[in-house]
Amino acid sequence: MMNYNYQLSMIRNKVSVICLIGSMAVLFAGCSDHAKNAGRLPFFGPRQGTYTHRVKGELKTDTVYHIIPNFRVQDQDGDSVSQDNFAGKIYVADFFFTSCPSICPITEANLLEVQKSFENIADFKMISFSIDPRHDSVRVLKNYASHLRANTKQWYFVRGDEDEIDDLAQKGFMATAQKDSATPGGYLHSGAFMLIDKDKRVRGVYNGTDSAEVKRLIHDIPILFKEYGQDINSKPIALKNDPE
């Protein structure tokens, strides 16, 4: 039987995840209605300004949205991974660590089902950034991916400088990733999945521990592909944490 202190820590962690995801939803709620009315996914993050261009001879003003900054990390095979690997791709990103005792086993298992849903889509990729690179060596990441039975030609498990990863999480992907000695495993992270379009913009944020949210992600990915003129279909799945 789990001891009381561990149960209490698990409850605190789950509450933290709910609060973090909820805060992100409130922060970006303003862009959702317009996107829904236009039949497109919303854009997440601070607006960078506007620009004017001509469409069929008429001037049109569009918004410049937040984009993911360039990064360079190392994957489970020791190879360098950067934004170049995602050129012309739609991808899903998350932040995790292999020794995580709480939400990561759930989120990574759910991401595996996302991969299975789109395993034959060449323009779809996934990336999981370790927030504990001191422990998560190339070898550890490779063993983790192998144990998960992930297709690492489509899904990268990566590591890099810890401060740079933290900065990329919070300022780039707008995800929570930071040390917290009171949290199981020593790191506080949201467990969020971020959906990124071909222009490096965040188009969806989903609670990776919630099967309904993961299904919404799987539903939204073909919608995003359609914005680029591509019709794709996902495979039906049954998430492991679905209620019976």
C-alpha cells in the first residue's frame, strides 16, 4: 500500500497539472472564438504585430503570431536535432523526464497512441524534451524510447543544456518546466502537449494526462493539415487510461 506522504505528493502534483493547464487555457482563451468561427484552429501566444500584403490586388492586414524559436538538441541516437528537422512538418511537443514517477508514464503512453494514429503520415513528427538532461543521457533516452516501443524515425527523445531547455519550454512552447523539490521526481511540469504548425506557431495545447484531451488532439491534427491543403485520416485508438 502506498504511504500517506506519497499519496499526498501525487495529489499535489495532479492539482498542479490541472492548475497549470487551466491557467494556459485562460491565458489563450481570447483567440479561440475567432478561430472557431473561421473554421480553423486558434493561435496561441502573444501577438508579434501585423503586416500588410496584397491578395488578388487588394490590401490585406494579417497578424504575426508567436513562433517557436530555433533550438539545437541531441536525440536518443546522439544526432543533432533542430528546427530544420521539422521544416514543412506539423509536430507535437512535450517536456518530460525518464525518471518521472507521476504523470510522465501516462503522458508518454498517450503520446505513443498519438504516434500510432499518424504513423504513416510523412509530414507529422513528435519531440519529447527531457527537463533532466543530467540524468537523461543519450543512452538513457534510447533505452526509454526502446522500452516504450516508439518509432524514433518519427518521434525524437532529446536532451540539451538544462537552462536552455527550461527557457525554450517557458518562452518558446509556453509550457511549465522547472525544478521543484516538493514535487515527485524534483521537477514541476505541466504534462501539456503542444501542437505546432508548419510555420512554427502553437496551434493547440492539450492536457496529456486526460484521455478526452488527447482524443481532441488526435481530432485536431487532421484539421491543421487541412489548412495546408492536405487531407489525412487518423487511426482509431483506445487510450490506456480511458474509463471502461
